[in-house]
Amino acid sequence: MPIQFTTDGSPAHRRLALWQDIVCDVFVGLDCRSDLGSAFRGSVTQAALGKAVCSEVCSDRQRVFRTPSRIARSDQDFVLIALGHRGDGGVVQDGRETVIHPGEFALYDTTRPYELKFNDPFTQSIFKVPREMLQRRLGGTETLTAMSFGGEAPLERLAYDFIFRLCQSADRLASDGAAALSEQAVDLLAMALSERLRKTSLPSSTHRSALLYRLKAHVRAHLADPDLSLSDTAAALGISPRYVNDLLADEETSFQRFVLAERLAQCRRDLASPLLGHRHISEIAFAWGFNDLSHFGRAFRAHFGMSPRDFRHSQLRH
């Protein structure tokens, strides 16, 4: 990633103030403190990755605070995944505290206060995603913040490696590929978090969130099957069809509406991709489980305000 900001070259007496300004701009409204004064040094890099943002922070020791007053003045609604690379970093949020060692990651949520503690120089990669990207896969994050992931659990290790390498390459990826990879990164992250939830004794609301994630994952894995049904999905999860719709009612949808929305989203993505410009619209629709082109066309227009053909032309002519 290209360096966007570094204290190198700045007047020594201005370094901390400049760092405060740039950290607030790159991440969210924060207060930064360090006892190093004019000896403080730090740098930040950043690259967009679809709806997500990848950053790398290299800094001397400091404390970082996301305070209630900062939150009240901000509409920032993100989950930040901090991946340790060099040195250790502490995270405090939601009544918990953890330490991120190299090779581990932890989450913190910008809608609630948190504190970051760095007692020595450190380097971290930060994967910042809109909170809804994780919530629609997993539910709430309150039970997952300030917990360390990535040690010996294979899925957690895989999530760390994938996101870390993705952040290292973010500025060299084409926009289409970057957006798809960021979605895959959040999918993998949600899988790792869901596995942890299933192994931990948690409140019933959290088990419900984990089950909702499993439900959504099952649907997404079977979208291409035109015979995907409520009864089969319920049987695969070991719950009743009524409970499936009860889970989805938390997000003001139903099984049929959720399946339709997911299929339309995949078709929209494929219709916008130059790499798939040679495929007929009908091929794309059938590939994602539609078996009636008239129904597909009506549903697409109702969701996106234009026909599939007009949408494709609007995207591919740019």
C-alpha cells in the first residue's frame, strides 16, 4: 500500500497533533495519547476494498479512545478487525479486555466506546467493514468484541491469513475483484466467528444469532438450486419451518423474500461484471435458481428500478 501519512518530516512538536488529525480521518473519531511527545513516530496506509477499507498502522506506543462524546458526534457505523503483525495491542470493549499478539485478530465496534492500548511499537492491519455486512451474516457483535481469534483454530487461522494478505494487496486489485474478495473475506470471518459461538456457552440471543448465520449460509450455498425450499432448509438445520421464518422475522423478512433477495443480488453482481458480459441474461438468471424469466424480470425491476437488460447496459458502458 502507498503511504498516505507519516509523521516523518513533520516538525517534532507537531507530530502528535498531526497524528491525532490523521487517525481520526482514516478511521473514526478518536482521541490519541502518547507520553513520547516530540519523539513520537507513526504512519498509516489505506486502500479501499469494495465497501470495506484496508489500512496498515505502524506506530510508537500510545493509547486510543473512542469516547461517548465522539460517538454522539459521529454517524460512523463500522466493525474494525485488527490483525496483529508486530508487537502486541490491547482492546477493551463491552466489559472485556484482550491482547492481540502477532498472528491474531480481534474486533471492536465503532457504535460503542472502546480503548486500544499499545505499550510498545507495533504494526497492525485494520480491516474496516460496514457493520451491516457482518450483521446480516451473523447478527449482533456485542458478544464478539475484545476477544482474540486466530490461535490454533483452523478457521480462525484461515480468516487471519486471508484478510491479512488481502489487505496487503488491496491497492493492486481491480475494483470488481476487490468488491467480491471483500465479501468473501467477511463470509470467512463470519464462519470463523460462528464456529467460536457454537463452542462457547453464550446467552440464548447469541445462539439465535449463530443459528441465523447457519440458516443464511445454507441458503447462499444452495441458491443455484431452483428447488431450494423452506422445508428442506429447516430439516438441514434441525429446526421447524416456522422457526426458520421466526429467525428471519428478526430482520423483517421471510424465507421466500430472503431467497429472492439473495438471488437477485447475485444476478445484479454478475450482470455488472465485464468478465461475464458474454453470458446471456437468461444464463445468469438460471444459474442462480430462477426458472421463470418473466418472474425474474419483474422481480429485478421491482428491486432495482430497471430491467436486467437496462441495468447491464448502464453498468458496462462505463
